Amino acid sequence: MQIMNKLQGQSILSSALIMVVVTFAKIEAKQPALPQFRSDGTFKVVQFTDLHMQVQPSETLKKWYPPSETETIKILESVLEAERPDFVAYTGDICEIDSHSCMEEKNQTAVLHAAFGPTERRGIPWAITFGNWDRAPDANMTGAQIADFLNRSFNHSFNRQAPVGVVGDSVFDVPIMLPGSNMSQGNPPGAVLYFLDTHANDGCEGKDGTGCIYPSEVAWYNATSAAYRKQNHGRPVPGFAFFHIPLPEHIAAWNEGTATYGRLDEPGGDNGYGIGCVIDSNGFFEAAVANGDIKGMTCGHDHDNDFHGVYSGIEVMFGRKTGFGSYGPPSSWGTFPAKDGARVIELRRNASSGDISIATWIRLMDGTILSETQEGLNKPGTRKQLSCNHDSAADALRHHCKSSDAVVV
């Protein structure tokens, strides 16, 4: 099987199993009240993605890229107030590269506090998987430094350093317990949120470009999934995965999915290059299918894509671009920041079987809800996508919008 060829050996899997057990204790020591399903069996996650906060005007496009912090905070506050989620997942690119908004330490800490403040003040548990512009050399802090900063500065963050031997700065899991259940008493969780790191613009195992899921991350996921399965008496514990850069399977969901709804409007989409997926995911999607636990996965990165669909039994999604900074979405989607927003993901647990179904919708700043099917069904083969656009140079250029696409405060 392909994924087993990608793993780094039984010793890594064994050590990762131990790390999972140790991690449980660490989570509960820092955050005694792990997230829990509601009494009706639901658990609601709001996904904020691509905030691209600018604390000063763009250096190269001042006319088109004004400071965006105030508008973005309004978007966060509006969505949180309307949805009142059980958890918030940030899927990267808090920082804006064009204005170098995070190049100075004081600016980066200010941006992080602004991004997470609305969630933190409400006492909502949250976590972030880093984007390709959030870390040095494109920001002041390294990924490890950001993870340490989050741990020291916020009370409701579930971020932590990746296990030893795992390549990445935001690789961890968050168990969701049943009401009144406690993991320290040996009770398995009702579901698990998996956060993976798709890295930055420095290539992938010798290949140039943007985006990578390393073999050690896949090995960690397999080991963690196996540990939860063992704790759950041999049955998979349902999961949901979050990362920043899409996978090649996002292309397959668009091209082949019979129930794919939403829009693919990235530059290059008409030519078959409208999805900027990772250079190599090292079999992560295949592992998720084989393990039978991950019910859905979502990402950000492509500001002009917000579709979702089922592929190989897994709900494959894009978030809705949240931030007012940087490029997109296109004017055909509406006026901004009114039409910026967030994807909402609701896990619905069957009390008898323990299985999870997924409902999803988009909540906009102006209060509008876009239902699962509202944005229209994509017919398989329509505007067929040919291959991933993972060229780091092209990704950087997308952040230089044209005047026709610009929104001015």
C-alpha cells in the first residue's frame, strides 16, 4: 500500500503511540475542560482562514491595499457573535506578505493578539495551523517561536509543539469528549480534530514550490489514529482535519465529485490551474481513507475558492476567506468586507452508532448564511482542473491584485 511505503518505520510509530498518551495528560493539565459535544450530539467549529492582517498600508500597492486590521476584526466579531461555536480553527496566513506586516516582532505579536483576541475573550477553545506567510523568513518568528508564544500568551489555545521527530510547527490533535466524559479516566473521545502543517514556500523534499506534508506527519497521524482506535475498543474514532494548503484531492473533488457545491474562481482556473495544492502530501489522503476515521478536511490558501464536495467518502472543503487584506474574493461574489466570512462545520454524532455526519455552511459578515447547496452544483468535468499550481513565485504574485479586483476602504 502506498502510504506504508511512505512511513519511516515501526520505531517511529511506536514512539508516536507513546507521545499520544503523554499528550493527553499535557492537554488536560493545561486545559482541564477539553472541548465537549453538546447534549444534542452536535459540535460546531468555525473556520477562519487567510486573515492577512495589515497594520500599515501595502508598500507596493498602497492605493489598493490599505490597513485591514479594523475590518478583519469586525468580520471575526460578527461571525462569532452569530454562530457561537464550540471551537474555532484558524487555517493559516494571519500575516500579510505584501506589507510585511509581521516582519517586526512588535507587529507580529500585535497581529496575533488582534487575530485571536475575539475568540480568546469569549473563552472559546481554538487552535491554528500555520500558513505559508506566517513564519520566518516571511515573518519575524519561526514556527516554533510562534507555538511557544501562543502557549505563553493565551489561555484557550490548544496549539502545542509537534512531537519529537515530526517535521512541522503546527502538528497536533484535539480530542472532543462526550458530555461529562473525562479522558484521564480512560474514556475515548467522541471525535478528534487533526491539525497538520503544510509548511511554506521552501519546497518539499528537494522539489521547488509551495506546500508540503512530510512523511513524518503522515506517520504521526497514522500512529495517533491507531492509538485512538485502540482506546475505542478497535473502532475508529471519527476525525476532521485542518491544514492551510489544499491537497491534490481537492482537484479530484472538483473534477469528479457528483455532489460538489461552491465556487472555483482562482486566477488560472479557466486554464486548469485554479487550485494551489501542495507539492507532495506523501499519501495523507490515502491514509485517511485507509484508516476510515477522518470524515472531512478543510483548508484555505486559495482566496477565490470556497467549494466543498465528497471524494472517496471524505468531505473535502475550502474555507471562506475571512480577512479584508490581500487579494480576493472577486467582485462577482459581492462587496467586501460584507461578503467576507467563515466556513462553519457542524459535527453531528449518532448516539447509537457513535458515527459522525457533517453539515457545513458559510456565514458572512453581513449575517447572510450560504447553505451547503446554495452556491450551486458543479457538474463533473466542468472547467476541469489539470494540475496543482504550487509554484511559489506564482503564489506570491497572486498577492498583487489588479485595479479591477481591488476594494478600497
